[in-house]
Amino acid sequence: MPGMRNAATLVGLFPPAWRARYGEEFVATAGEGTLGARQVFDIVMVAIDAWLSRDVRNATRAFRVTAPGGGTTMLKSLLTCDRTTPRVTVRDGLIGGGVMIATAVLFSVLGIAARRYGWPQTGEVLKSLAFTGPFTLSMPFWLMKGQPWKAQTVIIGGTFLILVAAAWVGTKL
């Protein structure tokens, strides 16, 4: 993926209105050098959100913030200063932890039951997902709180499908 490791190329993943409003600034903020895998992943996730989020579409069409000098504020400033309170509360963390524990037990029990009732591969897949699956399913309660539900669905659903496919392939090896 060498061609997709710089901001000038990655900006093409965003919707046209977003690129028109923030593209230049995005490239300037990210720099001209090669980006790391984590940075590329984060940018791809933000691009998915930009395509799916009504808030982002509305912001690129109508939102104008003027700085004290009369110019528009920088995208980096908006992203950094937009939130003044934490998105996740202790309650959210406890709910996420509860979801993780409950679904881990569920995956384990279902995996054991599937093996006992003659479905060894299904049982292995379920047991192998007993940590990564619940961790992924708990993310909307703490890691992705406040994100649009469509973006959460794409990211959580896509991650979960990849985990299931990897677990299934693991049973074939």
C-alpha cells in the first residue's frame, strides 16, 4: 500500500464537499511524509464516518466558524477543541465491561455446547471469539460513544465479520 501512505492520496477517500472544505488543511496538517499504518487506519475510519455522518455533511455545507481575525478556524482546532467534556463516563465504562463479560461467557458456553452437540468447527470458532468478539461488541459503549450509529455499525460489523472469518480460517488450518 505504498501509494496510499501519504495525506495527498488519502484525502481522496473523503466526500467531495469535505475535500473542498477541509482538503488543503488536512494535507497541510498531516504533512507530506509517509504516514504510519496506525495513521492510515485512523484516516480511513474518519473517511468512513465522513461519508456516513449527517453531521459531517451538514458541517461541510453550512458550518462556518470565524476566528477573531475574521478568517475561518483550522480543522485541527475544531477537532482538538470541539469537546470540552469527556464523552465516556464511569457508568459507560461499567456498561461496556458488563457487555464484555456477559458476551465472553455467552461465546464460551455456546462454543462448548456446539462442540458437544457435534459441531466442532462452530464450537472452535465461538470459543476463539470469546475475547475479541466481546471486546468488539462492547466498543459502542465506551470507545465509540458519541459517534454516528451508521459509522459504529460499519466499523463494529466489519471488524466482527473479519474476526469471524479469521476464526473460521483458523479452524481450517
